[in-house]
Amino acid sequence: MLRKAVLAALLASAVPAVAQPAAMQLTSQEIAPGARIAMNQVYGDCNGDNVSPELSWSGAPKETKSFAITLYDPDARFWHWIVFAISAKEHSLAAGAGDPMRTLLGAPAEEGTNDFGHVGYGGPCPPAGDAPHHYRFTVWALDSATPTFDSSITGDKIAPWLKSHALAEATLEAIYGR
């Protein structure tokens, strides 16, 4: 039995490992994984500044034709931000890109309607007294360059499309409570 185990180990070490592609990653200089979201990113009705954070991503598959970004609160089942048709050449969004008046999104990117009922970023704003909610920023690497949506698209309507066209995705999750 010991001979078989030694032989198997020797054979395994003799076979060169096949390089696996790096997993996609999403990072932010303003939001640390698992940390509390700062007041700068919190929704205005909760006394925040409602500024979307800077986001950067890497490790997308070569076949990627566009990206999308979503911000979802699974605790409230609430969509805070939907951005789609981000060029495959882009690998970051600047802080404040979620404000449609600032035009910081590069063409052809568009924003959908969040569950607050407006186009653009709507930061965290859970009910006072709730346990801290989880906020999932997700970047989606997609197999389609230009979906046939406009700014009226909501998270509930675009989510199935994103899942069916995703080549890869990465999530950055943080919390906020008040």
C-alpha cells in the first residue's frame, strides 16, 4: 500500500501543472472587503454623500465583450446600482461615476434604474435599528457588447440576463447599518 502511495506521488510530481487562469477580482480604494461602508457612499436620505466608490477589476476572460456593475443588498432584496455596456477596454470606474449628471462613465456605458426609483447610484440606507446589511458590488464580464436595454432597466429585470451572459464575475461585499 505504501509503495502505491509513493508511486502515485512521484507520478503526480512528474506531470507539469497546467496553469489555471486567474480568477476575476474586484477591488476599491474606498471599500475594504467586509468593512463598514463610509458615509461618503451612503444614500443622502441616510445623511450620506451618495457618492459611488472607485472600483477596479482584473482577471477577466479574453472573450469578454463588455462589463456590468451591480450593487445589491441581499438582506433587503434591494438594487442600489446597475451599470451596463461598460467597454471591455475599461477596468475601473472613478469615484462618483454613479452620478448621471457628472458623465464620468465612458461611452457606451449606461445606468439603470435602482430600487429608489432613479437612474444612477443609490447608496446604502437600511432601516434604522436593523442589523447591518450586506452590500454586494459585483462586476460581470459578459459575452455581449451591447445589450438592448435603456435607463429604465431595473435590477430584477437585468439580473437574469447578466447571469445568462456572464463569462466571469467578482464580488466585493461590505456592510452598513444605522
